[in-house]
Amino acid sequence: MNKLQKLAAGALEDVLAGSALHQVLPQRLQQLQTAGERGALQDIVYGSLRQLGRLDAWLTALLERPLTDPQLGWLLRVALYQLAYTRAPAHAVVHNAVAAAGEGWRRGLANAVLRNFQRRRPELEKLADAQPRARWSHPDWWIAKLQAEHPAHWQAILEASQQHPPFTLRVNCRHGDVAGYLARLAEAGLPARQTGADAITLDKAMPVHSLPGFDQGDVSVQDAGAQWAARLLFPQAGERELRQDRPQGERLAAYPLRVLDACAAPGGKTGHILERADVILTAVDADPARLARVQENLDRLQLQATLIAGDAAQPDAWWDGQPFDRILADVPCSASGVVRRNPDIKWLRRPDDIAQFAAQQAVMLEALWRLLAPGGTLLYATCSLFNEENDGQVRAFMARHAVDAERCPLPHPLSDGSLLPDAEHDGFFYALLRKN
């Protein structure tokens, strides 16, 4: 546990210094020998970031004066997380943290802080609940923004964003159906339930290669909210009411439609589109390394697409001039709707980042609109909760395109385009635009 605590503390220090979690965690996971140790490290780092505001408040209250040793501070946050949120024996957590703290006054301080936390926990819980940053474990500006833009739901959003995300699968409808795969899970002793047209959520997460048929492409891991993208672009039989464009939909039977998946990596939505519709699909992403993950996913699913390394905001560098019938514009965004999966984001984002994302999205949306055939539809998608990136962005686009764009109605629960995070899915925004 001593090594585990040091590795977790180092990861937190690097993240709060400005590094993304996906960059700092893998190198530390490689230093552990067993899958159990690696799982424990990942849980501690992710959990500590989810609850960082609370851990900060506790540590401040437990210290008589500010720490002069930042590394010791991160170690103490890790130990506080273990004491409060894991089943690790308290005596082992304290003993190992004291040993990892170093020599002299550091050992004594670590012991005093952690022992006092155990004695004073009820008092410290009340103290943290009185501070918004500690109560919700999000930056103050983020909380204020949600309060202003989601006055009826901001508390539920913040509560959901502190929880472990659901472990949801997408059933490949070319290989089977939800009912059949639920039966396979039950036979394997894996409790699960249906949470979407193609979605199944397991009670507990597990290694993907242990899932029945995963390596054969029978299922993929994809949040239920993200699975709406392919459904809105290509409703299956019985789902035509999702879009009021029957004439356009009937063209599916005439010839394969040309589809563009812009910003496609890592390929979850790419695969889902190809599972649900026989189309000619082009997947574009600016990062060649991430584009390789798209190909890996398609290979496992036994599906084909044309992959292009290119910037969706500058299509003239890669577009062949032939218009697309469908475009998925899954644009870069603040990712504020998926912070429970990426808890470093809420601590790395700054208020002015949102305006920068919105400006980037506007450029990309205009560039992609030129590629859409008349009568075609573009699905604008983000995993953001902030208005500038969502409805505000679409309204501004519609104002610029009052003549040639129409916003299509979406079904419940997407009537206003927003899908707020809850126990069954992350937060997303969708807007379906038809070119007149």
C-alpha cells in the first residue's frame, strides 16, 4: 500500500500541475505487478479527483498552518480519500501513509492529521458541506455556471458528476439483440439491465475481454447517452418517429448514403452507425494516433470505413468534393458532461476555455455545413452542459442560416436537445439540422 499511495499522490500532483490524467496514469500503472494493484491505483486516483474539493477542505481544517511540502499534501489527500471512501483497513492506511511521508516532522504530521480526521470526521463533514467547492467538489465558477444555466437541475447534475459512471454496453445489432445478450450475461452470472434501444448496463464494471463475445464484436463499451447519436442519424424500423423526415429516410432503400463522422476518434459512434445502417462512411480525425483506435474498433466489429487524418474545420485539405447525405459533427468541447469519467477535466478547465471551445465549434460547424448535400441532415453533438457550446451555439448558427437550415424536432428525453447526467448516462447535447 505504501507504494500505491506514493504513486497515487504523484499522479494527483502531476494532474493539478496541468497534465491530463490519461497522460500521467498509464506510466504509474506499469510500475505495479498485479491487476488488483492497478485497479486499486486507478480507483484511488479517479476517486480522489472526483472528491478533491472535499479532500482539500478537510486537509486545510486539519492543518494548523499551510504545508511547505506539496508532495506530503498530495499523500495526505490520498490517505484521506482511502479512509473516507474505500474499504481499506484504517490502521493500514495510516501506517503506510506515515511510512511514506518520510522522516522527522513529516511522519509526525502525517500521523496527527490522519488520526485527527478519524476522531473529528463528523465535524469535518459539516464543515465541508458548508463550502460549495467542498460540498460539490467542483470549482466555484463551474458551480455558479450550472446554477445559472440549469436552475432546476444543477444539484442533480453535480451529484451525478461525483459518482462512479455506469458500465454500459452497446449490443451489435448485426450480431444479435439486447434480449439475447442479456440472456448470455445471466448465464455468465453477470447481472445487467436494458438502458436503451441497444444499451445494456451491468451492475459492476469488469475487464472488457471477459465479456461474452466482446473480442468477436458482439458488444462495445459505450455510454447510453452517446448511443443516441447513431439512433438520431439512422432510426431503425419502428423508430421513424424519432425524426420527421420520412422522405429523406426512404432514400435509404434507394442507394447507400454517404456519411461523414467528423472528429471520429475513438470510434464508438462510428461503429454504431455502421451497425445500424448500410452506408458509405468516412471517418475523419485530426490525430493519427487516435484514428488508429478507430480502425482497431472497426476491425473488432468486422466493419469497414474510409479513415482520413484531417482537420474537420479545414475540409478543403481532404474532402473530395462529393457532398455527404449525413454528417455527425461530434465537436471538441469542454467535456463538462463526462467529468465523472474524466475527473481531471473539472480541475484543469478555466472559465475562458468555454468561449474558446465555442469559437472553435462555430468554425467547424460552418465548414462541415458546406459538405452537406441539400436535403441532408447534420447532427451537432457535444458532451457539454454549457449553453455557449450547446443551444446557444445552434441558435447562433440558425440565425446565420435562416434560409438554408431547419432544426428538426427530437424525441423525449431530448426535446430540448439536452441529456443531463444521471445514474444511467452521462451528459450530452444534440441538435439535428436539415439543409433546405
